[in-house]
Amino acid sequence: MKYLMIFMCAMTLMGCASSSEWRVNTVMVEREVSKTLQLFPANTKYRVLIVPDRAAVADEYARIYGEPTQAPAFYSSRENLIVIPRECELNILRHEIGHAVVQAYFKAPIPGWLHEELAQRSEIP
């Protein structure tokens, strides 16, 4: 695979917040997001794909959904996958993890607007 794929477990990603090195503990970020949203799913197994830049984010989105995007990052419920560029803001990572937490918490599908609202609320601790 041409991009770095991270499988979620108790691991630390190296990078984020506009740096060239990842130093973000995604497990801790997920815990903060769950606390912010007051949603504590029993199991949140998702993958994180770190791509070189926003163009690669758009390429992955087109591969999965067959259409273009300008999004800086995204969560695919279809593949249970977060795609983020190597250099990103922490609030973007929190937003995408928010989508994964919401997806894992609710057993039945929820409206897209509610999914997005909850993810937006997860951006700030």
C-alpha cells in the first residue's frame, strides 16, 4: 500500500498539528472525544490512513465514493476508515475520530446532520 495504514489499538501515531512528525496518542484523543460527546461505545475498531497531503485525501475519497472532495480529511463509515494528511490540525483528527465514536456508539444509522453535528462538537475538548 502506498500510504501508511495504522490499525487502531493502544498505539501512538507520530504527527499532527502541522508538524512533520506524528506525536499524537490516538487512544487518548478518542477518550477525550468520548468524554466531550458523552458517548462511550464498547468497541471502536477503526483504521487510520495517513496520506502525504490533501491531494491524496481527495484521491482516497474518490476511490471510495467515486466523486471529488475538498475536505481536509474524512471518515468513511463504509470502510470504517479515517483518512488524514500527514500535516493536519488536531481538531481535524478529533472531528474524524468523533465520526468513528458516533458510528460505534449508535447501533442503528443516525441522520447525517446529527452525525456531523456530533463530530463538530468533538473538535474542542
